[in-house]
Amino acid sequence: MNTLPPCVPRPHGRLPRGAKALAGALAGLLLAGCKQAPSISVIGAYFPDWLFCAIAGVLLTFLVRAVLLRTQRTAWLRPWVLSYPLLALLFSLLSWLVFF
């Protein structure tokens, strides 16, 4: 005898065909790994790529700061607590896009 009211849909335990395809594609993308680790060999030791990009970002930020100090334009980047870390992040991400 059916105990569910007629307005409640019965659970079939099946997904529609499109949902199965989407779940399979999503699982394939999430389970796929990199071919090899993104790293650079420096004198036999491997360092991650992001480390070099972060160093490049900080160095380029120091270069921009030196140029702004020389031209007396440091007021352009106020507040400094926000602008210099964000500038370093910007340069780091740009160097990742350019070199990797």
C-alpha cells in the first residue's frame, strides 16, 4: 500500500541523462592532475614557479617605489598599506601569466 501522499514525488534514485554527463565531466576535470609539478630546477634543487613570480612581484614593486620616490609621486599610491601589497600581487600575477 502506498503511504506517500499523491502530491509528493516518489524518489526514483535516478539522475537525468544531462546531470550524469555533467557529473562525469566535472569529476574528470577535478580528478585530472598536472603532467608534472610546476617547478624550476636551480642548481639541482627544485623550487615552485610561484616562488619566482612572488620574488619578481616584490622586486618590481620596489622598482616602482624607487621611481615614484625619485619623481616625488608617492602620493599617487595612498594608502600605502593597501597599494604596495596589491601592486606586488599584480606584478606577481602578471609575471605568472607572461612566463608560465
